[in-house]
Amino acid sequence: MIGRRNFLLLIISVVFLTSCQTAPETLDAVAASSSEAAISTSTPPPTSVPTSTPIQQPAEIAINEPDGYQLVWQDEFGIDTIDPENWQFEIGGWGFGNGEAQFYNQRSENVRVENGLLVIEARFEKYESSYYTSGKIYSKDLQEFQYGYIEARTKVPSGAGLWPAFWMLGSDYEAQFDEDGVYSSNWPDVGEIDIMEYIGREPDLIFGTAHGPGYSGALGLGRWNRQDFPIADDFHTYAIEWNYEGITWFFDDEPYYTLTRETVGDREWVFDKPFYLILNLAVGGNFPGPVGLDTVFPANYYVDYVRVYQEIQ
């Protein structure tokens, strides 16, 4: 989610042709420049303010501690507001290193709790210098974890150009802008774990990836997990089991990829420290490509819960 390079989609296109496990067959190369990732502002029509699109909370999944683990933290979104003891809001619309089109803010139109669900809503509307708004929350300095079984149950929105994610960054991540407004950070050296990424123009595909020094952006280490149904049709669980030996990704309780220290080889393994959680819905950018003319706004990313289990000592 940070610093995707403009050549990412070119590399993806090549990979698609050479590996049925790690690349989708139908993903076309998308223009890589920020101008090409920008979205037409003539369609669809702007959404009204405020917007409420409640859905029913799905059938409850009881807490089920994996063998040898215990629940250490959870957010079931059972109160009527974003819990300030768990989450902060991202504010801004500078593209986030990926040519993204949205402006993140903390308005209830974009981030709220409704019917026991976290709702992150992307909207087509002029706001500051952006033509899309959305939401991003993160747990830095509030809830940080080193190792564990970390899981969320979510329902992603459909539509080309939408990019929901559930991911983690090393707690020592720092970003700044110089006097000319140029962004810099210590990514990817701090490490990034993408527990789930989804791009709307590949409706049956999810991504699990790790980024670190020498294996970031297009060179991130992970797996593309294709299903035989549209991911956005229902709620699904996404998880990792993370320990000293490595990281295993799960979709609906089924493991589909394991990254080990040996996989990284001579490059630095940066996953032996606390990380914090992130939930967001991006619009456009180098990875998901342009917003489709038939993508419906507002588009909602729903989160039923986030749970963290750690090994019993």
C-alpha cells in the first residue's frame, strides 16, 4: 500500500503470463503515470451528503482461539463510534505514493460504525483538491503487536478502481514532507504486512504480501489467491499467523501462502518487532487502475471485527 512504483503493473503483466499461481490471467497493464491514474470528474454524478447505506450485520462468528493461542485484543465495533483507544484517522489526499485519488478524512460520511459494523465509505465528491473522499484508520501508538494470529472479517466493495485493504506497518514507521512538499519515509525498511488487498477489477482475487528492504513494491513477497466466486458478494475472513519462523496467510480459515526467513535469503528480515493495524479504502492509483465508468458510489467497505490472538506463554 505504500510507494508502489509506476512500473508495478508492467511487472504484474509479465508475471501474469508466466505463473498461474502468483498472477491473474486477465489483469491488463494499466497506465502507470499519476495523470493516467487520475479519474474523470464528469461521471458518475456526485453523491449527496450525508449518505447512509446500512446493511445487516452478518451471522456472528464466535471467538475461536486457535490451539495454543489466547485472545489478547479485539474490536467488534459494538459501540456507536470509532473507539479512540484503538484507532486514529488518516487525514489528507496527497496520493500516498501510489497515485491514489481519494482524500481521507474523519467525517461520518466516510468512516462510521453502523449496525455493529465499521463502515468505510468512498464517495465521488469534490473535497479540497480531490474528487473522491474515503476513510483510513490505524492503530499506531494505541494497539501494536509483535507476532500472533491476526484476523478480520470484512466485506469488500465491488467496482473497478476500488482498493480496500487490511494491513500492518512496523511501529517505527515515520513519514515527513520537506519544505517543498516532497514526501519521504523510512519505508520499506520498517516492514509492511498486507494481510488482505483487493482490487475491484479482479473480482475473484485477493492478495497477501510482505514488503521489506530489497523486496518491496513490485518485488514484494506474497501470493495471489484466486477464487471461483466474486469476493465482494459476501463477508470473508482474512488472517495471518505470524511468529519468529515466518508468516502464513489465510482466507476463510484456509492457509494459502507461507513466507519464511529462508525465503527472504540474504535480505533483511524486518518482522521481529511490533506492528500496527490499518484499515482503508483507496480509490484509483497505480495498482488498482482507473475507476470504471460503471463503478457505483458511494462504495462501502464493511468490517465486522478485528481480533488478535497471541501464543500462550
